[in-house]
Amino acid sequence: MTRFPHFPGMALLATAALLVAGAAQAATVAITNAHILTAGPAGEIARGTVVIRDGKIVAVGAGLVPPAGAQVIDARGGVVTPGFVAANSRLGVLEISSLGNDASVRTPDIGAAFDVQYALNTDSVVVPVARLGGITSAIVTPVARGGGGGGEADDESGASDTSGGPSSQNSPGLFAGRAAVIQLGKGQEPLVRARVAMVTPFGRGGALAAGGARGAEYVLLHEALADVRAYMRNRAAYERAAYRDLALSRADLEALIPVAQGQMPLVAVANKASDIRAILRLAKAEKIRVIISGGAEAWRVAPELAAAATPVLISSTTDRPADLETLGATLENAARLEKAGVTVVIQTGGGDHRTHEMRYDAGTAVANGMSPAGALAAITINPARVFGVAGRIGSLEPGKDADLVLWSGDPFEPLSRPQLILIRGEAQPLTSRQIELRDRYKDLNRAYPPAYTH
């Protein structure tokens, strides 16, 4: 991927309005004369066409002739990318941190069984802001209390325990709950796939969950998985109350069956290299799949992660120690992991209300040694593959949902702007609450509403 020019001689805002109006009305759309970054097998197409029909991509390539009757959008050399996928996000379950959120629970009876899919709200004012950052999908994960995950991101959610010791208010559970994949289309059904992963705090958060010591968490996890397998073998006896007591509630036991079977990955929230090594040993012993989230020191164990085919969700902007678990933090984390062959997913490090900055974080990774193609994959196809939805989103390929963004220039360049955003082939508004407020008050001669003058 190279640096891209801005649209030559283009009235950006007027053109964007025309594109949205035209794309919204046509069943078949062809975006022509585009510099296409597919994030798929076709790679980079210097001048090509994307054809969309009924919300799906039907063709991508150079030299394609738009079908008869298609709405043709001349990209004029603009850059087309897949819609970005925000990993480890609270989009749709978080509005105003101080007024609470739907990303975590504090009851001892529900941990693993907690499921974010039931509280999704894509009418949230945070969602349009994320869309304007090119984000069309998100992996919505429960907050692992006391464990962090992306560093600063969890602090902003208001859910991270930063006291340094056990807390009855914020003490984390052994399992935080189940994640879901959503799309961010206005007026569309958001849920793409529910229960794509189970979230568990490790490191300091795991120690808090286990009573204060890291080693105790692994004992409890082994015991929990043994109980799940015992429950699976003796469900009928358990239902008759003719079986021994199990540590977890019935709801949690049921929720953990896919994890014990190796079908649902465990998102292990950890930053310290020694914690990551212990997680890999746990995964091998229990024959479960794990995803590392946080991973500030993941570069130190990159060969082991690559050998175990374990993906890592990282913030590319974590550049200094925030505590004893992130002493090895470096801006070169993403580049070193990529070089070692680890599947990297970039998540925003600025907090849930700054998810739209994820493309800047990808650019930061490139500035510190990651390949541009690798950074694009880290916010598109990699999260889609890691969470099992690559058949629908994450790249521009025939048969996938038409989630794409037409940019005025290099998508990692802060001055570039989206000119067209499609989700499932439907054009999205290029506005947000912030933009509406800006436009409302930028004209100082405009009459204010009565409430402001009385």
C-alpha cells in the first residue's frame, strides 16, 4: 500500500451528498476508477471497480464494465477500503460512562453467561462518530473488571478497578461474559453473530478474581473447565440434584461448554509476558483456543504466540509503562509481532469514545515498522477471521457484505475523509452529533432557540 493523492479538483462535500443519494436508491452500484485496497486475495488494485448488488459485493477488479442499469459512482482516483472492524469495543453498549454501561455485571451468579447481544443500541450517538472513522463493524466485548484490556480504553469505560487491591464494588469475576459481532448501519439490525468469544481477566485482574494471587486463578480455571466437562457428562443427574455440587451456576456451566470443546475462543486479557506464557500453557493443557487481549509485552513472546497460532489484540499507541505489567511496552509491538508471523489485531488505545481514531492507530503502527498492508489487515480481515465472521466482513470479495468506505486519500492520513460509507450496500449519513452541533453554532448571527434567550 502506498501513499495516495486526494481527489483532484473535487468539491468534496457536494460530491459526497450526491454519492449518498445515488447509492441509496440503486439496487446495483458500481464504484469505478478507484484505488482499491481489498484486504483479500486480490490485494491492491491501482485502478479498479467494485460492483455491488442487493447489499453484497458481486465483483472486484480492474477493467470491469459496470452492469447495465447500475448506479455508477466515479471515485476519481479515491481510495476504497473494506469497512474497518473495531475489536474489543463497547460500541452499542456504552453511552455516557458516568451514567453506567451495559458492558459488565457484578453478580456472582452470572459471569460466563453474561451476553452483550441483548443490550445492543446502535442509536447511540457514539456510533455515527465511529462510522466517520471508517468503522462499519465492531466486536463488542464485555469488560473484564480489574483486568484492563487495551490500557486506557478500559479506564474510560469506567469499569476498570485501579485501586491496587481487592474491591467489593469492582472485584472482577473469573469470566466477564460473551462477545458479539455487530454492524453499525443506521436503521439496520446490528447483530451479525452472537457469542463469538468468552472474556476472562488474567494478570492482576485475574489475581483479584482468584483472591489476590495469579497462581490461584489457574487452579480455579482448571477446576471450572473440569466442572463444565463433568456437567456435560452428567447433565441428567445434575438436573435431578443427584450429582455433586459444582462451583459455577448452571447458566455459567452451559455458557462455557463451547469453550471447553474448543469451539469458542477465550479472550485472555493480559499484558505481561510471563502471564501470556502461562495462558499458552493453560490453553495447551486444556485444549482450548485463546486470544490475547492487551498484549503490551506480547512482542517478548512472539515466537511462542506464532507457534501456537494465537492472535493478539493490541493498542499500537501503548508506548510507556503504566504499571508493572507493561514495563516492556513499545510502539514497535505490532511490527515485531507481524515480523514473527503473529496475527495482529489493532484496537484503539484512546478509549471507547475515541474508537474513530483506530485508523490513526493503524498509521502509528506503520510509522513504527509495521507494513501498510499488515496494518490494514489488522483493522479489517484479521479481526473478522479471529472472531469467525470473515465469510461476511473484513475484505472486498465477491459474496461478502458490501461494507466499504470511499476515502479522499490515504485512509491512515488524518486529513483524509470518507466520501461514501456503505454498510450492507446502504449508504450511511456522513454526519454525527458533533458535526450537527458544530453546524448549529458556527454561525454567530443565527437566532438561538427560545430556551437560550429567555
